[in-house]
Amino acid sequence: MTDTLTRIKPEVIAVRPAFNRYLAGFLKRAFDLLASVLGLLFLFPVFCVLSILIKRESPGPVFYRGPRLGKDGEPFGILKFRTMYEHPDSYRGPRITADGDGRVTPLGHWLRATKINELPQLWNVLVGEMSLVGPRPEDPEIARSWPRAARQEILSVRPGITSPASVAYRDEEKLLNGASALDDYLKIVMPDKLRLDQLYVRNHRFLSDLDIIFWTLLVLLPQLRAHTIPAESLYNGLLNRFISRYFNWFVIDNLVAFAAVGTTGVLWRLSGPLDLGIAQAFLRAAVIALLFSLVNSRMGLGRIWWRSAKPALVFDLALSCGISTLFIVIFDAFWPSPQHMPLGMILVSGLLAFLGFVSVRYRERLLTGLATRWLHGREKQYLARERVLVVGAGECGLLANWLVQRSKLASSFAIIGMVDDDPAKTGMTVDGHHVFGLTHRIPEIVEQQNVDVILFAIETIRPEEQERILKLCRQTPARLVLIPDLFTLFQERISSAGDSFTDRTPEVHPDSEQAAEDFSRMRTQSLSEEDR
């Protein structure tokens, strides 16, 4: 096939660190090679028996090689045990096989039901045309009907012997009617399989691949074929959840606690005698570290998404460390040795462990905060970025700060301060930014601070007051962007979604589209400057 379908180049699907991508790709390919070699060697006697049975049942080749699209749209021949009669009608019939298809041999029905006919694809895996886990390869003629975006995304990875979609539609043939099998497939089955395949491409990990292999083997058991597997489990199965939520944090907490106890022991030894002995000290440190990890795990601290966790969860860490420290005191009192750890040493170990747990969990925000604090102390921080003044230090002002600081706009725009008509806020710091004064000083502040962009961010204000402030903003050379229309639109949408007594579509403020356009222009400009 020579058309553009077979030469699609993949887009960047997920933004990951380069090292992680290369490591994941290396592990996946290494596992594919190992599993395919061992599988082909182990199954060779089975292949020989099946070859004899297939040849005895009907004349024709043992294997079927069908056209499929691989990675980047490269065509290849997928290997399967032949399950159809070797007749011209078998090749002229529909490309989708439905339940009760007359082209399938009796042995072929069994091979297809048990999925044994797919085992020769271990050879496709060995030569690099396929992977053990990945979107199932599709016939080029059917793939031609895929939406272009889905085609590019799905064909950006190697196809697989199994996938989440394969597990979910393991009885696909029974869902299709013989007379309209292809139409049913294209209208009902294919869109959902594309959705599942795209989810796989965006979220696959080595551990999740192992989970999919486990689910595939499990649903092949006759007793479990009718069992429904939740979609969440297909992408985040038992193994992946155990490793990411429990094992990883258990190991990290163990290392942190061991380092805390070890550091405390060294400091205590430098300041005075500590006659525990090296072997005893090491053993106690290991047991104490294990105790810290067990308590953290038992309190569910590994099931929290710490990248966006609330600061208040620090108190949960403190409680866990307090409980662990109390257990350590009791544990040390019953330790079968005449030498015991000083109470002060145990308390300091608990404190250092707590600081370590907080650091590893909030590390990104701690580093970002330190970097921001360092940048705010330097005058030249704004030279490479446009200076932004936020009008309003209320909820909408906080939203404006978040939009600028937590997006790619941060590389091109810097908030230098705020103005607000609440006199109590003048001179104070709100969300990390200095409040210069009241809104009547906007022209003066813009001139003094060399402001390039003004973000108007007051959501509750009388029309005449709004017009007065906007007039002051327009007197300056700075560009003006309205935020409250976006904020109000969001609030209206939320209120409308929760109102079960009305069908009314919320009215959109006429300036909201302009506000969205202005903010989008800021973001586009920042991205283009970043590219330059």
C-alpha cells in the first residue's frame, strides 16, 4: 500500500522526560524479546501438534498472513493459525468475522474462541513488527476510515497481541450479526475500541502492560469469560496500583526514615557516648525505618496524589510520625538488650523523619517556592518577561495569578504586583504579590513599574465603578485583558449544571468571548516567544 495512510508519522502523544521515555521503551522491547523467545521455544511442540491438526482437517497452509498496519503506518503481515477453509469465498467475504461465519472450520472456531490462533504473532513480536501489549493492528482498508487524529495517535506505537480493547471486546464476534457484521463493527465496536486504544497510548506503562497481560490470561478461563472488567482496572491494574501506591512509597519512606535515624545516631554519637554497637545500631535503625513505613502505609499516605495535595495533609504526616515515634519508644523499652536509645534521640529521629517525608512528597512545590523566592529577590528577573499588573486582590485576582503562574504563560509574563480598592490590603502581600494601593493609582503604577499588561480581575463591582477603572486602564499604554467574564461564566455553568429545576442555558456576557480571546492571545504569544 503506497498511499499516505501507510506513511503516517506520529505526533508527540505525551510529554514525559526523555530519560523516562527511553527507559520505558527499553524495558518494553527487552521484555518483548525475552517473552517471545521463551514463548516460541516453549510452545514449539504445541505448534507442531496444531499444524498437523489444521492440515488434517482441511487442505491449505497452516498459517495465515494478513495485511495490517504497524508503527508509523508501516504495513506488515500478521501471523495467525489458519481458521478458515482455503476457498476463494474466504478471501472475498467481509473483512470482519461474525459469530457462526460459515468460512470458519470447526477447529478454527475453537482456535478463535480460545485465542490460540493468535499465538504465532510471537514471531511478529520477535522481529519487531509487534509488541506483546499495544493497540491491535487493523486491516488497512478499515484503518482508512479512522479519524485522522486517532490514526496518528494509535499508529505512533507498535501494535500488540493484546490490549485493553482486546480484553474488553474478547467476545467481539458474538456481538456482530453475520449479515451486517462490517456495518455493526464500524458503527458500534470500532469507535469504542479507538477510544480505548487512544487511552492506552496516552497512559501505558511497563507495569500496566503486565497488568493487561494478566487480565488477558485471566479472561481466557471459561469461568471468567463473562466477567466484566472495569475500564479503570485495564489501565491501572492490581500490579500497577500496588507498586505506585504502596511499594514505591514504602521503599521511599523506609529509606527516608533510615537516613533520619542514621543521621540522628551520628549526631548523637558526636556529642556524647552511644554504646549500642554498630550491628545493634544498624538493626534498630532498620526496624525503626520499617515501622515508620508501615504506619504511613496503614494510614493511606501512599494513596494520595501528592503533586496536587493540600498543605493541610502535612498534619497527617505529623500524626503518622507521632504514632510511629510512640511505638518506637515502647518498642525500645522492650528491646532485648541492656542498652536503650535515649528518649531525645528517638524524638529527634521522629522529627527528622517527618521533615524528610514532607520534603519527598512536596518536593516540587518546595523547589518551586525556593526558586520563586530567589527570583523575587533579584531586580533583573522581569527583564526577559512582560510585566503584569493585576487589578483586584479577591477571588478573581487569585484566579488571574493562578492562570499566569501555573501555565506556560509564566515563561513570558511576570506579575509584579496588584491594586485593590480595599484599603486594608494596601502594602500587604496577597498570594505572594505586593498590593501597591488603590485603583485610582493605576496610571501612576503602570508608569513607575513599566507595566506591559493589565489583568482586570474584579468579579463583583458596580457597572459605574467598573467603567471608571477600565477607563483608567485604557489611559495607559499597557494592554488590557478582562478576567471576570471568564470567572462569571464558569460560576454560571456550575450553577446551571447543579440546577435540576430549569433547562435554561446561562446567558454569556458579551465581553466573555473577548476576554477568552485576549487571554488566548497572551498564551499564544508566550508560546511563540518560548519557541523563539
